[in-house]
Amino acid sequence: MKTLAAESSQKQESDRIINDFSIQVATINGSGSQSSNNVLMRSIFQMGVPVSGKNLFPSNIAGLPTWFTIRASKEGYVARRRDSEILVAMNPQTAYEDVRSLKPGTVCISPVELKLDTIRQDVVHYQVPFTDLAAKATDQIKLRKLLTNMIYVGVVAQLLRIEEAEIDKAIRKQFEGKQKVIDLNLNAAAIGRNWARENLQKRDPYFIERLDKTKGKIIIDGNAAAAIGAMFAGASVVTWYPITPSSSLCETLIDYLKEYRVDKETGKATFAVIQAEDELAAIGMALGAGWAGARSMTSTSGPGISLMAEFAGYGYFTEIPTVIFDIQRVGPSTGMPTRTAQGDIIFAHLLSHGDTKHIVLFPATVEECYEMAMAAFDLAERFQTPVFVLSDLDLGMNNWMSDPFKYPLKPFDRGKVLTAEDLQKLGMFERYKDVDGDGICYRTLPGTKHPLAAYFTRGSGHNERSGYTERPEDYVHLMDRLNRKFNTARKHVPEPIVETAPNASIGIIACGSSHFAVQEGRDQLKAEAQLPVSYCRVRALPFTEHLRHFVEAHDHVYVVDQNRDGQLRDLIRLELPEHTMKIRSVRHYDGLPIDARFISEAILEQER
Amino acid sequence: MVDSLATPKGQAGPAPSTNRIGLTLADYKGSPSTLCDGCGHDAITSQIIKAFYELGVDPYRVAKLSGIGCSSKTPAYFLNRAHGFNAVHGRMPSIATGVSAANKELLQIGISGDGDTASIGIGQFCHVVRRNVPLLYLVENNGVYGLTKGQFSATADIGSRLKSGVVNDLPAIDLCGLAIELGCSFVARSFAGDPKQLVSLLKAAISHNGTAVLDIISPCVTFNNHEGSTKSYKHAKETDIPLHEIGYIPFYEQITVDYQAGEVEEVTMHDGSHVLLKKLGNDYDPTDRVGALNTIRKAYEQQQFLTGLIYIDESKPNFNELMHLVDEPLASLKEDRLRPPKQVLDEIMKSLM
């Protein structure tokens, strides 16, 4: 330790690493460290430095290890990085393992009593008497553990030169409205800061310096963004069953709905939120509500999607609008509930027995979580069908920086619904007749006061007049029309975002939360291997014509998947069978968010 | 229009050809039944048609739902002018819950069977009852799976025999007892072969504010009407013990019937209609939840088939009331009520900066 300290204290100004490193905080879950980590992250954000936070947590309430990684990036990169430059090793259970896995030269901040300097001499140790400092912060033994977390924030802030005022501001925001808590935490952070100032000599090159790259930006997680989208989409019947990592979507939505969708005078709600007994019921309620004309939704994750399979097929076959958010986690089965994946792409798309194809949207950013939530309701009502929004744990539960969301300009699209007046004029009504030739029929809502309005919705074979049928030609007629409707959807779903790189002969195709790692990976390939790579970010199923154009414009393409089997790759091969040989695969499936290095290395290896 | 006790004095003659809203009985009919001749379900369908017709309910206000099974086919056989929803097996209650939240003005009738309710759908049955979703939940209970050709269901009595001689050695699930346990606010049991009692119970259930569970023994003439069955016409008739004689007077009519004090219990329904329960010797109180459970349990042990209004509580708020919904149906709200203004988004965005 001493030798290294002597060396690094000689660091020249030019050796400084400013606003470009990751901090990993290892704690025990349930210890309250989440608040401290948010304060640390937010203070860097307030310094104008682009930042992202990833919480790697166990499926457990208290007592198991958890790691929070904060990445500061002056370039604005927000994907996960494999290594961190600074470790705050607060968890004795994992400290030895955590320290052993560090790159040489990493900074390690730890409680002095763990004696971590004895196991690694090639890292920069800052050993802090947290127990003594916590005793100074409060007389109450119960609170010491919590306040220890804010003490390490103070230590880290001092070492990185994060301004005191920004830490204080972030604490005030974190504990908004709770003055006593704010005071305790301000004091704890100050104790950490002062101790570090008086006792630690800076022996590492890492600094946060003020930038102006976060002005006007927001920090939000994807689930909260989707919740805001759902509220502005006018969701009126929300049904759900708690499941990680989806729960916070509905919980946040409930908070917002109570705030903004309750009549101030009467106290009455323009929404119904129902916590169902299971996901079977959650989707049943959502379909019932969609059938009756409400804007309905449910939110779940993989195991819930499995349970919803039967009703999803019902909704497709009987043509009932609803929106299903799937915040993907690692499967199959219970899998790893607190780890991320894109493992439900094929399953959600084809969910149900029999020939079924659902519209699926792939948000990649928090802004798209918001926008696609709104788009999903319009598409569901336009196409009278369940629409899936496939987010994932990484996008849904981690905090992301974003431009503020824009207020929607487009009015709701409520689709083809006939009123009593329409029926009076038409003089006839057949529920499943393709009057317009686009595969989309007209529907009526129960309660429509007209003798022609009623029809019978059934999951069994039905003809154009919604009567029961087992006639072969009726069945084929219906299935072909549903296909026609699906093809119509190709022109209405969000188009891919294509970035063509000059002189690029290869391209990357990806969807959802792989996006930021892909962007950074492309920059790495260009800068380090002089390999320009184009990028097509698919945003929906069914695919649009842009996908074919993109594949045809390149020698070959790499489809990035966060699943073992290359699900997006497989769907693209099915879509473009003549290009099968051009379609290569990059697959990441260890439960952690994909990182840029993984992508650039995988591509370079296959390019050799 | 009125029945049993409630028949106004001095009124007789042919039934009127139209009801109070000017519709004929034919306006309440459905497509022809495809069930077996003599099926109990068809007898129930007739009484459903009669009840809605006589009450003068406008069919467009009704949503008729079902699950899967012989019973669940029947919504196609009544009220062709009402929207129908034949859901997946055992999941009608969740559909009803969603429909009700979306449009609380709809009058929902859900038809289920003993397989659809007591086996695959028992979870949703329990939860729709627990929530008190406005729904007439009618179980056409015959103790067997008809559509799959006669396997026992979970309401088959212990010791009852299939045609093939197989004996059921598992106890029956008593849906009325279960419903009361779960806090159901209207629980009745009847028999497809007793149209008079059935139609009164149906009318009372239509007037009820919340979940009304009607467990109707509805014999399966093909698979469960033989000697040794406890769900046959013969067995039901022989063991049927009515708790009371039931009359129903709709809210738009005066009670003109004469009765001695103490011999009739009168229950005022949420919509102002009245149910009159004429005592039949036993002193049964359908507002006593514990007493109702005891009575059902005793009858089960004595192999008696008790029918009538077993339990009622008109004071319980329904699910939509608990959710404090706006007055108009959520389904009819337009963008101006559903999408908050731009200031709201600005406010939220500011809080996230």
C-alpha cells in the first residue's frame, strides 16, 4: 500500500482521468444503500457529467450482496462496462472476492477493519474507520448502518472532488419533504467528507469536473417512463399481478394516476387499477375492459407471460385490444428474477397455441418507453389486438439520463368503433367482415343502444357474423384475414432507426436495451479497428421493409441478441430466408446487461 | 310480471304481449339451443329469458358472459340483442371484472358450470366473489363434464355413481358455502325443475348490487340422470327442501300482497325492488351469515337439497364503488378526460431533473 501510494501521489496533471470511469459500490441488500448510491449518481449528474447507474441486486429483501455501478462518461456512454475503476467495498461477505477481481491500479475504499490491503497490494487502498464515523453521526445504533452509506458518499465525493453543494442538493432531493432525514444525511456526508479531507492523501487519477452535458436532462427508469406514457395514453383500466422486474411500472403508474387522473372536486377516478389474483386474471380483466371499450393494460414479466398465453391467443383470435408490458428477466422458469435478458422475443410474438402473431414493440431508451407506451394503445385499438411492449430489467429498473419527454401531438386513435348512429345509417353490422380490405373489421361496444349492435365474441371458430362455425372455408377465410391485418400493421408500427456509416460493408441489427452498448461498440470498432459499421435498430414486430433494405445494402449483418438462441436473429432469418447466410449473430446471455466491448470483440473475432 | 306470492289481487288473463319497455318475449330470445333434449340448462335459459322480459330490462344494457362447457354455450341461446362473450375455460370472472370496470352501467350475467367454476375456475370464482363485482354468476351444476362425455366434476357428491359404475370417493365442493365464506353478498340455490322459484331468484339476483351466486342443479340427461346420481331430476325432486317460498316485486310496482305479520320476511334490494320470503315452518334468516353456513353444512350432512335464497347482504359496496370511479363509464371517457394537459407533463419532467 505504502509503495503504491508513494508512486501515485506523484501523478502529473496530465495523468488525470476526468469524468470517464466507473464506481462500483458493494453493499448488502436491505441496508439502505440504494438512497446513497442515487445521491452519488445524481450529484455527478448535477455536475453536468453524463452518468448512468446499474443496480445488480439479488432476489431477496435483506442480507444478500448487491452491487451498484455508477458510470461517469464525458462522451455520454451509458452502457454497462465490465470493469470499474473505483470499488467501494462495504460488504464483508463479498469484499475479498470483490477485491481479488479488481484490475491492478483500481481504487478500493473499504472499512479499515476488513484489512483489504493485506490481500492486494496492487490496488490503491483508502481505508476508512466507518464504524467510528457512524458513531459520530448518530447516537442511535439502528441508524448507524444507514448513515454509514451516506458517509461513504462523503468520502467518495471528497476523493473525486464532487462539489459539496451538489451532494447536499442531491440529498435534499432524495429525501424530499423529510427534513429530519435530510439533516441526518447531510451531517453524515459531511462527516465522511471532512474525515477524508483531513486524513486521505489523493493517490489516484480520478476526478469529476464540472461539464455542461446534463443541463435540461432528466433521470428516470424505464418502468417509470412507461408509466408516464400509459397515463398520457389514457389508460383507464390497469390490471396487474406483482412480479419483478415489472412491479414498479404499475406502482409508479398508480402514484401518477392518483395525482393527475382524479377529479379534484369529486375525488372520483378516471381509472380503475386492479391487482389481480394472478396473471391469468390480470390479462382476462384487461381483455374484458378492452372489449368493453376502455383503454386497458397489464404489466408483467416472463412467468406472467407464460400464464397469459391462453388469453393472448384469445385476444388475437377474437380481436380485442389491450396492451401488455413485458419487462423481461432471465428465464426459463423462475430463472434469475433480478437479472436482465431479451429472452421473450419469440415467445411473446407468437404467444398462444395455434397460428398466432402479435404486434411487439421494442423500446430501447426511457424516452421510447414513454412514447411506445402511447403508441401501443393506439396500435391496440387500431388493430383490435393485444400489443406487447418488450422492455427488460436493465431498461426498466435502472436509472437513465434522457431529454425530457415531449407532450404528444397526435390525438388518440380509437380505431374502428361503430356507434348507434353509425349503425342506424348503415342498417347492418357484421363484426368480422373486412369492409375496408385492410383486414381490420368494425366493432361495437357492449352498451351500444341499437338492436343491431350486439355480437357474440367467441374463441371458437367464427364466421363474419360472429356465429359459431366449423366450416373449413370459414376458418381459412378468418385466418387469412388476420394475416392481412398483420401485414397492414407493417405500415403502422414504429419504423427501425437506421444509421448508415460511410463506407460500411457490415451492419449491426439490434433491438431494445442493447442499443447503448451497440452505439459504443460501433465507436470502438471505428476508432480501434478502423471498421465502420452501420446500424439498424428494429423497433417492432412485424418487421418493416427497412429491414430488408438494410440487409441487402451490406455484405453481412450481425444481429445482437441478449438471449442464448439468437431469437431476433432467428426471426430475421424467417423474414428474409434468401439472406440467411448473410445474417450472423452476437449473443450475450449471462444475466448482466450487454456491454460494448462484448459486441466489438465478438464482431472483430468473426471478421478475422 | 309478478309471481307466486306477489300476484296482485284480481288480476288474471293472458300475459301481455309486450313488456313495460314495449319488447316482446321474442326480443329476449337467442339462437336455437344445440344441447341435448331435456337438458336442465335449457330450462334455465327459458327462465333467464322470462326474467329479463318480465323485468323489462333493455337487452342492450346486458353483457352475457361464460366460460367453456355445455353451460357456457347457453348465452348464445338467450338475449340475442345483448353483447355476448364466450371466454376461455374457468376465466369468465376475470373478463366480467374487466368489463364491469370499463362500463359499470352494464348488467352482467355470467353463465358457468360446475367444471368451469369448481375446478379450473375456482380461483377466479373466489376472487370475483371476494371483490363483489356486479355480476349475476349462475352455475349450471350437474356434477359432470358433459362436453367431454361424463367425467365427474368437483361438485359431484361423495358416493355418487357414474353410468359406468365408477363411484366418486371425493367430497363435493359446495359452491354456496364457499361463496358465503368468501363474503358473497347474494347466495342462492335452486333447481332447473322448479321454474317458479328459479325465476324469482333470477329477478332478485338481477336487482342485486354486487356478485350474486346462483347454484342451480341442472341435470345432465345424457351423463348424469341415472339411478345412483345425486344430480338427477329424480334425486333433486325427492330431496328438494325449499327454505321458503319466494316472491319478487320489481321497484316499479307496489306491494299489494296480503300476508300475516311474521310469516313473510321482506328484503329491500338495492334498486328498490322487494324480495318476499314466505316462511315454510323453519325459521330461516337469510341475513345471518353464520346461520346460513350452518344450515348448508347440516343439510349436506343429512343429504338434503336445500333451495332458496340462502344469504343476502344488500349493504355491501360493490367493487366499482370501492374504486371511486367517475359517474360515467370509463369506456365512454374521451381524450379530454383521459390525457392530462401539457402542464402535467412539464411538472413531472421538472421533478425528474
